Amino acid sequence: MQYIAPGATLGVMGGGQLGRMFAHAAQQMGYFTAVLDADADSPAGLIAHHHVRSGYLDEAGLAELARHSAAITTEFENVPAQALAALAKTRPVAPGAAAVAVCQDRAAEKAHFVSCGVPCAPHALIETAGHLAGIDVSLLPGILKTARLGYDGKGQVRVRTREELAAAWAELKQAPCVLEKMLPLAYEVSVIVARGHDGQVVHFPLQQNLHRDGILAVTQVPSPDLTPPVQQRAIEAAETIASALKYVGVLCVEFFVLADGSVVANEMAPRPHNSGHYSIDACDVSQFDLQVRAMTGTPLVAPRLHSPAVMLNLLGDLWFRHGDTEVAPPWDRILALPGTHLHLYGKASARPGRKMGHLTITGAMAQQARDTALAACDLLGLERF
Ligand code: ATP
Ligand code: MG
């Protein structure tokens, strides 16, 4: 692929916060940006040079995005793979439709992990009443997850018995699901890699992630619990997973670490990831910079963490601490703390569970970043970690 120099326009499918931060990175490097999203107020659409307001499968919309763009990427995991395949007929598209399709289906994703020799949780596919009846009870207690379209813990039900499993499958409208055995997690980490058209792969330092109610709450880098063997296994696994997909772009692989140090792949995202947002403020190149580099054929460089960091997700719940009326958190008091970097995504209204922004806290030492993050938690009314 030919190098695409600044001055060109880069297109992105999806107008959420990931698209917005991608556009910021692209614009900083001198690229113009085009966003396809049906929502007039989408976070990325608001700041892009061109906003194509159409659905992901709208032919005219796709043609308009292609007309603007020298190359196209995606920020939304559930962009239909056929839309990416259609765009790829006229423009370089990274990541490609085939790789994204694997990430969109939990069953295909797990099969890919297994084919790469990367362990994942014991699981079974449930697509029919027969599958349900034949479930091996050793998978219980477990988590029933829809095979497609789940995110932020949506489309998941925890089940302890066969009866609960049957009820949960009914609740999920008998959609194709994966039942996963509930594993005793010691901690969770993610590895973000970027892979170029030429096969070069670089990775970020591992992020340690704390989820609450199935949603990422806190990311810490360096990871406080990580051991060198776990780090090595997770990085090797993520690089193998990306290379086997012939992946181009930024890919995040989430891992569970069990008490015995074993590393189990959970899922992957074919795009920059919430757990990598800290890289904007704490690394010399961010995950969004690397997305721009990968899709434009710019050489990749290994990112360097220059400051230990803690990232706190700012969910809409924080706007409703004082009752039903929406009240913004006291940003002035939070920004008075040293090393705080506030990122708000420009969403017009807050809703419980909605990702409104994030706060990254950097420090000279990890302890300092943590202490400041705890002070920020207190001011925000967030549970300490
Ligand atoms: P997202 O896309 O936002 O990362 P998701 O909705 O796809 O989330 P998962 O990553 O599958 O959800 O699960 C969310 C969290 O639930 C995990 O990070 C982990 O904390 C917990 N979890 C999921 N599966 C298991 C499991 N098999 N055993 C133990 N905990 C689990
Ligand atoms: Mg997840």
C-alpha cells in the first residue's frame, strides 16, 4: 500500500467517542476527516470536516464517504462487515471486513483464539433448544452472552442452574448465544497492538482493568498486579491473534488472569479501546495516533509510557448524584488536582451507564497517580478502587 501523507482526508465509520478521538489525532497530524454516522449530534460528527449522515448500509452514504476519503477505518465494532467490504472495492480499508467479522461474533472469536493456541474460557454455543438441553453442567455457574452485538455487559446474564440458563436464553430472545464458564479472576488486563500493512506489530504496555457491572470503570498503567510471565504470554498471544488475522490497524485483546497465573483470552475489539484512552496523555504516541499511522502506511513506532496513569471512566450516572436533575460534576475542583486530564465527548445529555467522558490522571510515580485518582473518585462520588 502507498503511504498517504497529511493533507489527505481520512474516513471513519461511526461517530462515537472513539471516532472523535481518532479525528483529533488525525487532525493534529494535518489530515482532514470524514465521519459516517446517522446521528446529527454524534461526538465525532460534531468535530469532523465532513459528516455523512447515513446508515452504515446506505449505498449513497458509503459512496459519499469514499468520495471524501483517501483511506477508511472504523470506530464501531458492529459496523456491518459488508459495508467495509463494499468500501474496500474503491479505497484502502483497515481493519478489513474479514477480521472485523471475526471480532463481531463471540463464537468465531473464540474459535480464532483456539486456532492461535490461546486459551479461552470453557464455553458452548447455544443456538437451538437441543443445544440448551445438551449443555454440560460443568459450565455452570456461567455467563450467557449473545454471540453478536453485546457491549458494556449488555446482552449478558449470569446463571447458576439449568433453570436459570433456560430463563436467561428466553430473556435474550433465544438469540444465538455463548455460555461461558464463570472463571475465578485474579485480575484483568488488556493488550493493545497496532499492526501495519507490512506486518510490523507494536504494542502498548499492558493495561490493568477493573470492571463494574460489566462496564470498564478503572484502568491502571503500569498494571499493579502483573508479573513478567503473564506479561509475556499476553503480549505474545495478542500479537499472534493479530497476525493470524492479517490485521491492519489497532486491535485490543482483553485477558483474564487466574490465580495460578494462567492467561485466558476474553474478547477482542477491532479498534482502539476504552482501556487505551490513557495513552493520549501518558504515552508518546497514543492508540489513535497508531490507528492513523496504520491506515495511512506511516511507519509504526513502539509507544513509550512516559507517565504512570490511572483512567477513570465518567458514566452518565455521575450527573445524577443529586436526584433526577442532571448536574455536571465539579470539574473545576477535579481539575485543581495535579496531573488530571479531562476528556468529555460532547454528548448532549447524560444517561446512567452512558460513557460521557474519561479522566486520566498522570503522575511522576504510580503511587502519586493513584493517590490523585482516589481524590478524584471522592470528588466525583465514585467508588474507590
Ligand atoms: P465490553 O465490550 O464493554 O468489553 P462486553 O459486554 O463485551 O464488554 P465481556 O468483556 O464479555 O463483556 O465481559 C465484561 C466483564 O464481565 C469482563 O471484563 C469480566 O469482568 C466479566 N466476565 C465476563 N466473562 C467472564 C467469565 N467467563 N468469568 C468471569 N468474569 C467474566
Ligand atoms: Mg469486554
